[in-house]
Amino acid sequence: MAAARLYQRKWVLIKLPIALLALATMAWLWLEWLPMPPSQLRVSAGRADGVYYAYAQQYAQKFAEHGVTLEVLESDGALQNLQRLHGEQAELAFMQGGVGYLGSAGNIRGSGRVQTLANIDIEPLWIFSRLRDIESLQQLQGLKVSLGPAGSGTRLLALKLLEQVRLGPKDLTVTDTAGMAAVQALQQGTLDAAVMVLAPESAVINALLIAPGLQLVQLRRTAALTERLPYLEPHLLAQGTLDPTGRHPPQDATLLTVVASLVARDDLHPALKRLATQIASEIHARSGLFYRPGEFPSLKRLDFPASAEARHTLVHGLPWLEAHLPFWWAQVTTRLLVICLPVLLLALWLAHLIPAYLRWLVESRVTRWYGELKYIELDLSRDSLSGLDLTKYLGRLNSIERRMAAFVTPAYLMPRWFMLRQHIDFVRLRLYRRRGR
């Protein structure tokens, strides 16, 4: 009987295969369904003298505390950052506000695969000039102007602003000079004006503010620009707020601003999205020149869709295990609870259920033989049995014995098996006696 043979060798034929299948299932689910997050990431930041790069260095330190290596990549700006995300050259990037609205993002195939983890800062649009009395973008016509590197969000924003006043690159002399090089060019007179999007604490902005002969351009009639370009917001830069001595700026100024954000590829591991969002909360929770403590990070006025993991983290915090255990221990514990424990319980249940079912099959066979024998015994108590009936019953006893001989009897059933043989012999003896009457 196949069931009896299987039950007799249940450890090799049943429990060992179940254990191996359980291990294979755990490994497959661990690797394919819920893989561990990578231990190395890349963030595309910005120029080495910019705030994005400084932020990236802080992120790298925080990630290192959680056992994740974050490589900081220098870039020319937001557009190059977006291209790197699309080209899988980076998993995280800092993005200047408005890039998703400016039409350039749509020209990058697969830009929809970018998600916002958090808005982290407000960046003003600065226009510095060595010429006095510039109050409008139209006055830049014919001048030599730096609009930022070709791969930067500053260049895209500046061109969009010029488009609002019906100016294009052909109407002025555009250069790629940026950073400290732009400061020197303005001082030397080889550059008339520079447009840049930088945080107020940037070293470049500090250098421009204290450079003699350079003016911070105060644009007039900016309401129309903010109506046409909704990602722009006006903010008041109060007199003396950029200098401990209270000299810069020399008077109140209204600046157009955009929101900077931390973005990620949508296929970045969910645990790393949560970790990056939590780190953003730690780094950017302070107050800024244009916002109060607690206003950032946030997920308002987005250029790219918000990550579900980031939104949950900002609202509810990290999951309990990730909040109370080291990052990698939390990941391992999660998989032990979600994958290994259920598979282990299922394997133990099957390892108990299948042998129990086979044991029931084996014992039911012996029980049926006992039932057949009991039926014969009850018939023997009748006086009206013919010789043909007795011969039939002897044949049935012989059939039971043949089946018992082919039966692979488990050790624990041997006592019942021998008792059944003795009982068969006893019934056969009774049949012989009845035939001899």
C-alpha cells in the first residue's frame, strides 16, 4: 500500500521535502517578493559650492549612521539631476521647484518615474547686475547675462521668465558662467548681469552681496509673472537679514522664490524612501529665511507625484520596527515576521497534517479488515449456513491474509497486525469445525 510505505518513511519522503520546499519558498519570497534594500545609493546634488551639495553631504552622514553608503555626485543643476534619475545613474536627487512645470521634464522620456519624497527648502531667484536702475527683465535686452549652466534648473527658469516678456536667448548675450566665476566676471566687467537660483546662505550669494559695485535687482510688477508661472511665489527679503551687521540687503526687497525638493526614482526600495524622508525631516525641520520651524519638509505644491511611503512617513513616522530597531535589523526582522514565520507555520502544519492523514489511511485499512472479520463472525453465529457459505467465508479470510501480507505495516501497528492474524486463525478454525459437522 502506497500510503503505508509513505508513512513508514515519512521523514525522508514527506517531512524532508516539506522542509526543503519551505526553505526554497522563503528564499524566493525574500529575494523576489520582498528583497532587502541595497546598501549603496547615489544622490545627484549640484555644484560643489552650492547648498544642494552641502545638503547631500549631510544626507551622506545620516545614511552612514544607518549602514547605507550614499555617494554624492556633483552636477550642473536640476535638469542634469533629472536626466541622471532617468538614466539610472542616481537614485536620489535634489530638484529645483518648477522643473516639472517648465516643459523640459516632459522632453525626458520616463520622467514620470520620478517621485517627490519631500519639499525641503525655499530658494529665491536672484538677479545681480553691475548696472544701476535695472528694474525689469526687459532691461536685460542686449546685455551679457549669465543664465546658469545649460543643464541647470536656473537656465530653464530664466528662459521661461524671459519668454514672459517676449525675450529670447537671441535678444541678449547668454553665458554659462556660474558660481564664483560669475562673481568675478561681474566685478571685472566682463558680465553685465547674472541670474541664479540659490539658497540665501550660499557662499556665492554672500560674495555677491558684499562685492562692491554690484546691485541686487528688484523686479517690479512681479504679480503677472506669478500668475502665469504658478510655481513662483513672492517673498519679502527684509532689510539686513542676510548680514549680522544688518547692512545686506540695504533695503527691503521682494524676491520670486521656488521650492526645492528631494526626489527619487519610483523603483527605489520603499524602506530607503522611508529612511530618506525621515532623514529629510531631521535635516530640514529647522526654520529658514522664508519659513518657520516645522513648515519643511512637506508635500505641498509638487512638481512630481508624491511617494506614498514618504507621505505616510511624514504623517505617521516610520513603521514601529524601523523606529525602534537599527535600520538593517528592522529589515531582517520584518522579513522574518512576514515571510519566514508564516511559511514555517504552514510547513509545520503540513508536516503534521500529511502524516496524520496517511496514518488515518493506514489505520482505516486495518480497521476495515477487522470489520470484515467481525461480519464473518456474526454470520457464523447463524445455524442456517450452507457449505457454499462456509467456502465463501474461507475465501474471504484468505483474501484478507493476502492483503495483509502485501501490507507494509508500520512498527506501531504490529501488535494489532499480529492480533488480527490470530483472530483470523481463530475464525478459520471455527469455519473448519462448522464444515466438519
